[in-house]
Amino acid sequence: MKVASDKPFRIIYSLFNHEFLGILFESFAIQLDDKGRLSYAYQNISFKNANEFATELDDTDYELIKLMDSMQQEAIVKKFNSKNIKPKDFLRKIYDGQNSNSSNKEVQKLIDHRLENTRSKILSRIKGKRLFEMGNDGNPIWKEIEVMPEKASVLFHFRRNEENTHYFPTIKYLEEKLEWQYRGAYLLCYDPAWLVVDNRLYNFEKDVDGKKLLPFLNKKFIVIPRKVEESYYQKFVTQLVASFDVYAKGFDIKVERSQPKVQLYLSDLPGNPSTDMFGGKMEDEEEEKMVFDLRFRYGDYTFRADQASPTNVELEKDGDEYVFYKVVRDLQKEAFYGDFLKSRGLAVRNSRQAMSKRMAYDWIMNYKPELDDIGIKIVQSNNEKGKKYFIGQANISIKINEKIDWFDVEAMVTFGDYQIPFVKFRKLLMKGKTEIELPNKEVAIIPKSWFVNYAEIFSFMEHQEETDHPLRLKKHHIALAQELEKGNLLKLSLSDRLRKLRDFSSIEDYDLSKYFKGTLRPYQKAGYNWMRFLNEYHFGGCLADDMGLGKTVQTLALLASEKERTEGATSLLVMPTSLIYNWELEAKKFTPKLKILTYTGSQRIKDCSSFDRYDLVLTSYGITRMDVDVLKGFYFNYIILDESQAIKNPDSIISKAVVQLNSQHKMILTGTPVENGTMDLWSQMNFINRGLLGNQHGFKKQFLLPIEKKNDSDKISKLNAMIKPFILRRLKSQVATDLPEKVINVKYSTMTDEQQKAYEEVKNYYRDKLIDEMSVPGVPQKSLTLLKGLTQLRQIANHPKMADEMYEGDSGKMEDVVHMIKSTVSEGHKVLIFSQFVKHLSLVRRFLDEEELQYSYLDGTTKNRQAQVNAFQEDPDIKVFLISLKAGGVGLNLTKAEYVFMLDPWWNPAVESQAIDRAHRIGQQNKVIIYKFITRETVEEKIMTLQERKMALAGELISTEESFIKSLSQEDITALLA
């Protein structure tokens, strides 16, 4: 019968017994009569039509209806009924006991499990709802079942006598005994139990299994004969005692409730062959691992952390007597201790964690005071070798005192109360030994940090027999000593002369390494000497030569000398991804003996332990940013940043990442140390020589603002004086006299009439807008409006279609560019075409496609950069290379090009020069001719005029869009938009 949803009705749920599937539930809407009672007008509800009755439904009702739909026979058999048999016939076949087979039984098991799970979900949501038992005639409200709001409790009884043991459960509801046996009670669900007694529905504390109640619905107790009681007690009763309340007569149940005592057990685990402190294999040594095992002790019983059960029960039999020992554990407290250890780097997964002995010992030394405070006791379990490890305090102190030609080394090593002769200790360390036996026979583990911190300086020490100070250190190792002194790893006593070395006026000539294959031009040899000089005095440097002067080869010469001087030291070179291949090629050419690891790609192994096998690790800024936690775990010889303007912003993620890396020396390479502003300089200098220019806030106040806002020449001079010793910059015009001639031409273009009209409309719009904004003091939008307006005018000066896709006219500059391309290509020359606007390159690209001219192309989206470069350099049919400024302004060697077309002028002349230097660099055999395309009577021409007047700092510190615009006066803006 249809229920009218616009008249009063109620939602109820009804259960019935299916002949095959057992108890199922259905949902109904029941019409109310004129007295508000449930009538015999009802309608079955499914999830599909439930919204018709939404006024009486809440979120739980929707969940219940959906669950009940899923347990109807049509839904149940759908998954298994591949032959589309009628649901009733399919179930009859599956549940037919006479024709049942293993396959049918497996399907039965799956169906029963699914239904039981669904019943549990329904019953957990049924409280507060009206539940009925369905009549045989299908009446859904035949008998109402009251859903009891509280949980009942079950007490299991055992009464042991001389012949047997009686077992039975009792139930209490609200502390009153419930009579439930022999009363027609039945279970709606077994896991967990839901029991209907006298039309009331009960569920239970501790999620009792219904199968433990089922035998007693019509039986008072179960008898366990004496002959099977021990097995029954062991297998069944222990589980009941562990999970539920049990009352026993004839045997004892003893319960232990206490706070856990926390024990961290240490034991040995054989490891793999180790290496000595310098990376050599120790064939006769095996580095063992130490295992941490977290356990909790309650009274006389100890449990491992992975045995996380709320209770544990053990059965003991003494003669004819049984005792159950039940331990109630505090899992919340145990979890607290586990989380505490995890937060200190000891994630005792499955209660245990293994690590090398040195790492384990370092961990114990770092955290033992905290372990003691919180009550975690370290316990050494017995091991096969009978070792007992020293876990007290270890200390090493080193003093280095200056003598005439060397440093004397005084050192002391102590483990607890025992002092170890340093000469003996150093020998063990040099051999890579990780353990030392103390006089009391305890074995002390040498901390890993001592290997990391002192390996190099220990290797440089020389043992002098029969002297008061048998260990000496040569003076040329002062930089290393100073580095350790900075880290409070030793005390260094130096003369004022040595400590206050400030003389940079003369640099000696250093020999090239035998690992370097090639020759250096005189200015390159001078650069190498300068880097060696900085190395000797342990200062960082910035090699800022013009593009094309060979910063790469000078750096490789330095790294070759490092391989020869400090064999086994590993350096790190970070660069833009696009330059890695170029570095690999150059290294193979000039330093073929360098062992190089290219640490890039998704398949890289994120582990720094293998770095010491290589002389040089190459990686990118992106990888460094992602893997900083890996890389900072290794102490490098050199960290070198190529195109170091990548860290010009000290607040960027990559800048914060590289300063976390650890090394003995630092060097940066860049053709443009200043791109956006003076802070670029601070960020890079702070990386190579921490603190040279003060902190960021102080530098901004003392130098950045006076230089950029007031053009303070005194501040510029002072800043240059401070950084001069650490920056080496040579211009091509100064040193590369052997390069072929570079000719720069300016090609002035005239706008077409349509182009002129489009330009004037945009110019007038922004001029009026800026005049309005400048009339209001303190309007912050002015710079943004000017930048936006200038950008749009520059686009129109190139081609109006760049600013307006609907533009159908021509461009004067494009006509000139097309003509020049045809001329150069027809004469067999190769040409680079640069623009900072990808849209501009697209217009040129369209022309080349129409003319069927082959070309290479590179912008920020290009994936195969090197393939594009190789094609241009090697394929004689490819004459044109289209390059966007940001994607191709650095890192490319394009020496086959004889012409460079600059399609639009750039704010920063230094960046423009970098683009030109893609062709005009070492290896170029031809005269390089540059054409700069400028559209007359546009903002392009006026910018060039303003640059000459406003950018006096360009060659010294700064020259960019942002700084350029900030420096413009109202008169300058008016002139630009005149």
C-alpha cells in the first residue's frame, strides 16, 4: 500500500527470518492514523526512494536504509550469480545440504560473513530507532522490540569439583540479574553478540562473542569432564580470563595491576663487513649491529612492545591445583613510552630496531639522561660472545698549540673513570676499529661522531717517537683545525700573526694537478691560483667571470688538485638540471680520473653513505631542495654552487636548504652575482663566508637601502671593499683578447599604421591611469600599474598580436626580423634568436613552419634541452635556434652560431650579455654579429635612453625590472609614456 508522504508517517525497521540467509532487516514508512498511531498502511523504503520521506529521515536513517538494501537476497547473490539464475533458486542451490560441494560451501561462507558484518553495522546504529519483528503475514509492525540504551555485562562461572567442572554465564543489566535462559531468547548477531530476550534487545560490554552464549539459551550449564579439563583450561578458559570477568570455584585467578617498568634491552646482531674511517674495506672485521628491544615488566612478567594485548594470562598447574595469572597492562602508558622513543629517533617497530653499534652508542649518549629521567632502564641481555658494553659518558678533548713549524697536539680520551692513551686510541680509530676494551673488561663503542668529526685531522697527525708531545700537525692544516675549533671540537692556540692573516695582496703560483688534462689560459691559471689561495686560508670564494671565460675548467682544475692533495675527499657540485650533462662532458675531458656520481633522477638511492667512494657528486638545485636531509648527513670537502644566483633570495627554500649542508670549503660560480638587488649579494656571500656581511636585517639597513634607494656611493665603495677578496670577476674585454671580434648592431624598426594605432590606445590608457594614481599620495599600486603598462607596450612594439589575439594587422619589427632571417639562412649562416616573450617566439615559429625552415626550439617547457642544442650544433640543415631568455640565458654552448638576434631589449644589460655569450665564448671560431631590434618611438627606445642615465650601478651591483621601476621619478614615468 502506498504511503502518502504529505500526511503524518513514521520510519520503522523490521526483522524477519530468511529461509537461507537467516535474520534480515528491512526499512518501512508507516502511515499514522488520525490518533497518531501506527496504522496497517505501510510501504517498503529503499535508498532509491528514501528522499520521498526525507522529512522523517536523519543521516543515520539513510545509512541504515542503505545497509538494509545491501543484505536483501537480490543484492547478496548479484556478486556470485554469474549465470543470472533467479535469486531464490541460486540460494537454494548454494544452501542445499545434499548437493553441497567445496565451492558452494566457500560461497556460503562468504555470504554469511558479509551478512554478519552488515548486521553488526545495522545494530550499532539502531539505538534511538523503532525496531519490530515482522509477522508471518508480512506485517512489519507485528511485535515491537525495545532497544536497550545501556550495555549488559556477562560473568562467566566455573565450578570445579572432584568429578568435573561446570561452566555457565550469567547476565546483568543495570546491576540486576537478567533471566534469559529458557525464555525463547535468540541472537540477532554473533560478532559481537546482540541478544533478544522478552522483546528487548541487549548488547554487551567487552563485545562478547555470541557463540559463547548460544549453548546456554536452553541449557543451564556445560559439564567439562576431569579427563579433558587441563586441555580445556589451557585452550579456552585462559582466553575467557584474558578477555572477560570470570568467577571461579575450585581454582585461583590472580590479577596483577601495576604501572609498567620500562626496559630497553640491548643485544648484538652480526653485520656486514665494515670499512675503515677512510672508506677502505676491512676484510677481517665485521661491523656488528646493536638491537634495541623495548619491553614492559609487570611484577614477575615481562612483555615485548609488539605483544600489545590489554591483558595476558598464563596457566600454571601444581599437582592437582590450577592457578591463572592475569596481568592487566596499561597500553596507554606503554604507547607513551613508545612515542617518546620514536620522537628521539628510535622507532622500535615491532618492539625492536637495529642500528650500527656506533650509531647506537651515539644515541644512548645523547639520550641517556632523558631515559633516566623518564624511567627507561637500559638492560644488556646476555650474548654469545659474553660482551658487556660500557654505556656511561665518553669524552674526547683536543688542544692544538702553535709551535715554530708545526702544531703540538694534546689529547685525552675518557670512558667513565677510565682514561685511554690517545696514541693507542688514534691507532684503533685509524684502523676503523669501533670498540675498545676497558680495564674492567667492559667494551666501549667509539662514537660515530668522533669518526665523522676527527677523521681528517687524525689522518694528518704525525707520530713522533720519544718526544713530550708525540703527535704533531703541520701548519698547512690550520684551516681544518680552525673549522673544528668553530664547532667547539678542539681548542686552538694561535699567534696573532697567524690568527689575523689579512694579506691578500700577493698570490703564489700553484702547480696544476696530475689529474688535470689540458692547459689553462693565463687568466684561467690566475683564477686557479686564486681558488687555491682561498683554499689554503679556508675562505669561500665567488668566481664571477664573464660568461664564456671558462669558469667550469678553472673549477675542474681546482677539484683535480683536491683529488691529489686530499685523496678520498668528496665534493658536491649543485647546479640547474640543464647543466649537469655539460659538467659531465667537461669533467670527462679535463679530469677523466675524477670518480663522479651523478645524484639525480627518480631512481637515485637516497643514502649519503656511499658518497665517500667518489671525488665529486653532481646534483641539481631541485634534488638538493628535496633531499636536504640526506645530503646534510655527509661532510663534503667542497660544496660548489654553479649559477649561484639560484640562491639569491635568502628566504627561498633552496637557499635555506644549501645552508644546511656541511663542508670544509665553499665556492660559488656565477656570471651575474647580482640580478634583482643587493640582497642577492648578501645571500650568496653569506653562503660562502658565513657572517661576512652581518645578518640579513643589518645588511638591509646598512647597505641595501642606502645603495638602492639613495645611490650612496660611499656605501657602494665600502661594500665592494668588503667583498673584493672573495669575488674574482674578469670581463672578456680585459682577458679574452684571443676571442674573435664581437660586433653589435642596433636595428631600428618602424611601426605599421595599425600597430601605431594599437600602441597609442594602450599608452594613453596607462598614462591617464598613472597620472590619477600619482596624484594620490602613498598609492602602492603605482609600480604594479607601471610594470603592467610597460610590459603591454613592449609586447605591442614587438607585435600587437602578443597583447591582442584578435589583432589582424602587421608589425614593422616582425617584417624586419623575417627579412633578416631569410637573408642569413640563405647565406648559410646559423643564428640564435632570443626573446623574453614566448609569444614572440611563437610568431617567429609560425613563420618558420610556413617557410618549411628547420629550427631548434627552447623554452621553459622544453624537455629535451640537450637534444635541441646538439641538433643545432651538429645538423647543418638547422640554421635557426629560437630561445626564451629564462630557459636559455645560461648554461648553453652554441658556438656554431655566427649571428645573434635580440628581438626585444632587456632591463638588465648583464642578462642580455649572457644571452650573447651563448655564441661568443671560447670555442667560437667566427666573428659573432649581434642585431638588437628596437622599435622606434616606443617605450623600447625610451627605456634604452633611461637605462644609460639611470643605471650607473648596473656594472657594479644592480639592474633589473623591479629595481629599475622603483628608481623612476615622476618625470621619468611621464617621459616613458609621452
